[in-house]
Amino acid sequence: MNRVWDPLVRLLHWTLVGAVTIAWTSTLHIGVPGHWHETAGFVAMGAVALRVLWGFVGPRHARFASFVRGPLPTLSYLKLMRRGQAPRYIGHNPLGAWMVLALLLTLGTITFIGWLQTTDEFWGSEPLEAMHTVLAWGLLALIALHVMGVVHTSVHQRENLVRAMLNGRKRPKQAGDVD
Ligand code: HEM
Ligand code: HEM
């Protein structure tokens, strides 16, 4: 088996899933204490910051330079995907890569705005509150697309990508796969 996702990538991923779940549910009055919101939000902020740093200094498959591709390769991946001919990627595929960036950017912005709302200068600022809320809904939409993408690729490539994000391993590269 191929080791693809290093322990920090996996730890940060599942930390983000937990922190975002707590931050979101704490606003819904369904039993998760409201005062957990900021703590969970700051945990998410730290995880995003560390993941971005890791994207420059981490091992190969964690590096942005190894998986972020330009618009043209991404479009041709999309076309192949729609024809059911998308190749298997050992790391993130080009579409998944843009989703990774979108998730990190949205989360980074939400948590930064959330933090601003706790400062004296911006406390009670309605425009910031509105942005925070709109982005939080946008994040939910991105997460839904992200999970749909994961399920789609898992089915198409006959490989459980969620398990790979847990144990770090994927089956070895074969002819036609992109590393
Ligand atoms: C709060 C919700 C979520 C956020 C913010 C999130 C964020 C991310 C990020 C940033 C990555 C890139 C990993 C890296 O290179 O560091 C990623 C990958 C991944 N996520 Fe999530 N994720 C979320 C929920 C989920 C859920 C619920 C699942 C399970 C279905 C999931 C499964 C995966 C998988 C399998 C990958 C690797 C995709 C690939 O093989 O290219 N994620 N996610
Ligand atoms: C994972 C990241 C976060 C998500 C998904 C998130 C989401 C939300 C949501 C959905 C609301 C409810 C808005 C409403 O009821 O109208 C909210 C409110 C709030 N959040 Fe966050 N938040 C995050 C991080 C943070 C952080 C890091 C802070 C500050 C440290 C923060 C501070 C606040 C404050 C002060 C409010 C109440 C004011 C308002 O309605 O905007 N949030 N957040």
C-alpha cells in the first residue's frame, strides 16, 4: 500500500471536521453550549493556519505545489470526469484540489471575521455579523459538494477515500494513474 496522507494532514482534517461541527451546531440551540462556539472556531483557525504552512513545508502529497493545477488541466479533468474517464490521482485530483483551497480560504475568512467580532473596534458590527453568517452557510454548501466529490471519486475509482484519510494509505500506483 502507498502511504499518501501523512499523520498531520489526517489529524488536521478530522480536527477541522470536529471543530466546524461544534462551531456550527453551537449556534443552533440543540444542546451544544453556545460558549463552545469561539473555542471551536479558534481550533479551526489554528488548524487552517497549520495546514496552510504544511502546504509549503510538508511532505510531497501535502504540498500545494504538488496538487494545485491551473484552470486548463482542471477543466480537462472535469470533461474526462463527465465522460467517466477521469484518471486516478494518488494525491488530490485537480477538482478536489480547488475544493481544498476553497474550504481553507472560506474557513480562514470566517474565523478571522469571527475573531474581529470579539475585538473592541468591531464588537457588534452588523456588516461583519452578516458576512460571518453568509460565509458560514457558504461553507456548508462547499462541505456538501466536498463530500459528494469524495463519494463520487470513491465509487468511480473503487477506492474508499474516507478510509485513506483515516489510515493514510491508498493502493499502489498502476498504469494510467497520475502521481
Ligand atoms: C467540516 C467539514 C470538512 C472540512 C472543512 C473538510 C476539509 C478538507 C480539506 C481541507 C481537505 C484536504 C486535506 C489536506 O490535504 O489536508 C479534505 C480532504 C478530504 N476530506 Fe474533507 N472536510 C470536511 C468534511 C469531510 C467529511 C465529512 C468527509 C467524509 C466523507 C471528508 C473526507 C475527505 C477526504 C476523503 C479527503 C481526501 C480527498 C482526496 O482523496 O483527494 N471530509 N477535506
Ligand atoms: C468554524 C468556524 C465558524 C463557523 C462555521 C461559524 C458559524 C457561525 C454561525 C452559523 C453563526 C450564527 C449566526 C446567527 O445566528 O445569525 C455565528 C455567530 C457568531 N460567531 Fe461564528 N463561526 C465560526 C467561527 C467563529 C470564531 C472563531 C469566532 C470568534 C472567536 C466566532 C464568533 C461569532 C460571534 C461573536 C457570533 C455572533 C454574532 C453573529 O451572529 O455573527 N465565530 N458563527
